[in-house]
Amino acid sequence: MRWISVSGDRLVDQGGATVVLTGFGLGGWLNMENFITGYPATETLQREALRRALGPEGYQAFFDEFDQVFFSDHDARYIASLGCNSVRLPFNYRRLEDDRAPFVIKPEGLAALDRAVEICKRAGLHVILDLHAAPGCQNQSWHSDNPTHWDAFWDHVHFQDRVVHLWRVLADRYQDEPAVAGYNLLNEPADRTGARLSPFYDRLSAAVRQIDPRHVLFLDGNTYSTDFSMFDRPIDNAVYTAHDYARPGMLPRSAYPGETEGKYFDRDKLEQVFLERTQFQRRTGTPIWVGEFGPQYTGDPARDAERVQMLRDQLDIYAAAGASWSLWTYKDVGLQGIRVVPPESSYLRQIAGVLVAKARLGTDQWGGDDSGVRCLIDPIMEVFAREFPDFDPYPWGVDRWVGVLVRSILLAEPLVSQFEAAFRGLSPAEAKDRAACFAFDKTVETTALAQVLRVALGVPETS
């Protein structure tokens, strides 16, 4: 593996050759998300439910197997076969530290990261380590394992101190490892004041650089990596990472090309949004890396064909700009992954009733539809329009704010008990069998997505 660094607006290897990073985010593994593996609410609530349902032995059997099979040498070789050269590795701080023992790093968490790096290294893939869920929650959403809608990370220096300590430990561990392309220090921060992110990055990057001056730092913008207005001059050897989810690929009522939320989206509009989100990078002459993007697939052939075309257009836009990218996400139960757990698997049959309830109640903010609970949301919105007409909460306004409170908390939390009930009574061997459904040879390829990537990356179909 060759070292990667920043040279002007390019990433280069140690010989000075331009490197364009292409690959996947490994969502749902070392940081779990509800739409990826099918549980309601947050990772922590899911784990508590499975611990109650399976008991200590069954719980351990399930997660030992899940951790082993979700990403293996087979997966890494498959990603490389598509023409990709990297993966972004999201992890939850709870893998490395317990809230009851802050600043004490768990050796088993470090071992899990080591194993992931070694798997990627054997396949010739670079790794970007990504702190996806930080102590106190750096944003308001489920993917930071946040059970509320408050981002306490920004209000308590204690949480920030723990992140600085954690990254210093990781910098010390990987400072001599060229297979690690760099450190994505904080996924999708959302500081409602907009004033605290840049000073924290200055502090954190300086602390990392004291130990490891060589690795690239990947720095997400504010408001879920869409806003870079709080930054002035770029940090040396750093990449400012934009996330570029296009609205026509995210909503149940959309069209591409066509109208979504009252706006017409086509290739030109996609490029306009991309240019807006990467203005800081282009102005400062720093590399562009789209750390997350990708449509959600619906099962409707016509709509999914539109979304595949949208993905194709995005990849063309990135290629023309010389931008690196990481597609979200590699493996799931059917919304975005290129490897998908099939419906007939024992795992999806186990949680079939929960998935139906999740869809009916729209509990997943990502991929969910609120049409089944507008009977709850609409009266609340009427009260807000009458009583609080000027209320405009950060980050996305009152409609999505109410949606989070009603769908992701009020309805999702009690649904966790149904998820628990679905696993109650399984033996450790049965629990292991359900987790094994995420193994490479038990999943199926999303062929249309694979074809798009192979063409974009110049891999012959016969390979």
C-alpha cells in the first residue's frame, strides 16, 4: 500500500501520482443503523432489546457472528473487483469506550478496527477511519446513536475531550500504516450555533498532528456535511468532505428527470447542487471527496431505473471534477446496498412483522414514508402554524423536526419491544444463524448498481 497525501487540489501517492479514491461506506457494521439491518430506533436500544431477548449467551453468539461475517475478505475482494480502491469505515465510539469508564479504550474495539484494516489491506483497498457516532452525539439523528433530538456533544467539553483522546489513541496506533488513507474525524456534525465546529477542528487536528503528522484529515462540513461557511483557511494535508444526497433519490414522491418538492431536477441541477456544496474546496484549491451519496431504491422498476440513471449522472459529474467518492452504503436489507440480504433469509423472516410495522408507521427517517401517520402529524402542524408561525428549528425546519419527534422517537421506541419479541426464545445457535444471513455468500448483488459502477470505473463486464 502506498501513502496518500494532499498536493494542492489532488490526492497523490508517495510517487506524486494522482489518486482518486472510489469505494463504499461500510455502514451498519461497526456503527449500526436502523434502515441498514432492520431494527427500529437506535443501535443502543436495539442492542439492549437483543440482550433481553437472547440472554447473554445468545446475544454474544449473534454479535460475534455478525461482526465476523458482515465484512470479510470476500466482501473486500468483491469491492475491489468493481474497480474501487477504498472503503470508508464508520465506527461508533461505544466500540472503543464505555460511558461508565470514559478515556479507557477497549482492546476488543481496537482489535475490530485492526481486523477491518487488514482485510482491506489484503484486497488492496485503502481505509478512511470514520468516527460516525461521538460521545454526546454530534448531530440530532439516529446514525449518531442519538435517542433524542439534541446534540449534547457541542454543549459539553467533556464529550469533546473524549473525542480528542480517542483520536490520539488511533493516531498512535495507525501512524505507520499506509493502508489507512486518513482519518474522517467527525461524521456529519450539526452544530446549531455554527460557531463551535471550526475551533474544535483546530483543536482536534492539532492534537492528532502532534502524534501523526502524515495521515490525511477528512473534515466534514457543518449541517450534515453540507455547509462550509464557518471555515476560513484550510488545514494543511486535509480534505473537506461534502455529502451529496440528491433529493430525487430520497423521497417516495419524486422523479428524475422531473419535479421533486416543486423543483425540476435533471443532470444540470445535480451539477449545480454539487458545485454549491463544493464551493469551499474549489475556492481554496483543496481536493474534493464526496464522503456520502447515493439513491434509495424502492422496488418499483420504473422509479429505480430513474434513480440508477441519477447515480450514473452523479458519477459522471464527479469524474469530470476529479472528485473522489464513497457510495453509501455497501450492504443492507434492501434500501441502498450493492449486497442485499434476500427476503427469504431466516433473519428477514424473523423480523418480517417489525419491517411491516416500521413501514406502516414510517419510523425510519431514512427510507421511511410518513403517509401512514399524517393523521398524527397534520394536527400537530396545524397547532404549530397557529401558535408558533415563526418557529424554524435547526437544521431542516418544523416539518422534519416534528417528524423526528413523532416517527423516530414517539413511535420507534415502543416498536423496539416488538423487535425484542421477534427474537425472544431463540437459542444461541439460532441467533448465530440469523446473524449469518449477512455473510457475503448469503447476500445477493444489486446488479443494476454493480453495472453502473463497473462502467464508471472502467471494469469490463466479463470480470
